[in-house]
Amino acid sequence: MIKSMTGFGRYEAADEERKITVEMKSVNHRYLETGIKMPKKLNFYEAGIRNILKKYISRGKVDIFITYEDFSEDKVCLHYNEDLAGEYMSIFKYMSEQFGIENDIKVSSLAKMPEVITMEDQDGDDETIWHLLEKAVENACQLFVETRIKEGEHLRDDLLDKLDNMFDLVNFVEIRSPQVIEEYRIKLEDKVRELLADSSIDDGRIATEVTIFADKICVDEETVRLKSHIENMRATLLEGGSVGRKLDFIAQEMNREANTILSKANDLEVTNCAITLKTEIEKVREQIQNIE
């Protein structure tokens, strides 16, 4: 299957004491780049979260947002830093003696000093939290991948239609090229007759000129390679998997052949066809940028 690099997934996992919500979205990117925003309390689990993500995603810029809600009422406590309070008091005493002023520090004033009394979360059950978090991340990833697959199927179908159109354009170039040579031969003969009037035409010279012209505009190799690239891209799309980089390389080669055809074109119809071909290839390249 083909996966788009654009996706979205959201899942909530909860028990009696807490709820964890995981939301993730992505856009196209050359490599895998993940950004995780979550409460400080969950930072300990970041490595585990990234290991889960690697199972589901190989390319794309992915942003993950995790929220944590604690429903319990006894998870917060006050912490008194006795050592720090003692240091404050020592400094206040020293200042009083140094400047000869009264040491009027009271308990209420000391309690307001930074970090003397702090509010801290009590340690929860790490295993329970990870089980809930793992469930939320796994399910969010599965929903995320489903949206990528659905979008990828649309991209695949659209690309296959474009490849069919491109194949028809290459067929037109192949059919038109011999006609261009024949039309050139006729025009050349008519021109020579006009110039030579009643004199006889050197058929060998005409044939030589036509051969030189045919060699100059010949695109047989380019059309054969271009058809091969089209079939290769079609097979790759139907094969599926993480094929974005491979498709991008094939599209570059297709563009190279189309450029050569356009540069050799000596006919308005072939020129217009080659321009249309390049336009279609560029559309294909843009679509491929969204494939994982």
C-alpha cells in the first residue's frame, strides 16, 4: 500500500485516576523528524514513545501533542527544604551582625523565600502510567496511519491516471516522428524542384539530407527509456511500501528524457506534446513529494 506523508491521529486512554490524550499530525519531509510536546511529568517515557513511533512512521515531519490529567486528590504535597532554610537564616544573621541592624525575620517571611516550601507531585505508579501512555500512543499511531493510507490510495490512483496520460503522449511522439521525416523529405524535394526547374533531382543527395535530418530529430532512445520509466513507476506504485524516494528518482529520470525530446523537436505538434509531457511529469513530482 502507498502512504501519504500527511496524516492525523488522536486517541484518549483513561482509567479511574488519570487520562492521557495523544494527538499527532504530519506533513511531508525528506526524512523522519518528530517533535513531542508533553508535560514534564512524562519526559521519562520519551524514549519509549519514540520507539513506538518508529514502528509506524519512516518519513515525514510529525508533531505529537500529549496531555495528562490526574483526577486524584492526594497526588500533591508540600515539601520543606530544611537545609535551604538554614542557609537563609545564616545569611540573615550574618547581615544583621555586619550592618548592626535587627534581624526581624519571622517564619512567615522565611516561608516565602524561593524553594523553601515547594509543591510537588507525589510519585505515581510508573508502570501504570506507561501502560496507559503506551496504549494512547499505539492507538493514535494506528489511526494516524489509517489516514495516511487513505490519502495514499488517492495519490496512487491519481498518479496512475497521470502515467496513463503520459504513456499516450509518448505514443503520439513515436507515431508523429516518422511523419515529420516524411514531410521534411517531401518539402525538400519540392524545394529542390523549384530551384532546379527542369534539371534532374539527385535522389542520393536528397536521401542523405533526409538521413541527416532524421538522425538529428530521432528520439527513439528517449521514448523507449521514458516508457520504461513510466512502467517502472507504475509497478512501484502497485507494489507499495515506503517508495517515495524511489519514485522521486524515477521522476527525475523521466524529466531528463522529456527535456531531450523537447530539445530535439523540430515540429510544432511534437513540441506541444513534449511541453505537455513535461507539465505532467512536474505534476507527478509534486504529488510524489507527499508519499512516504
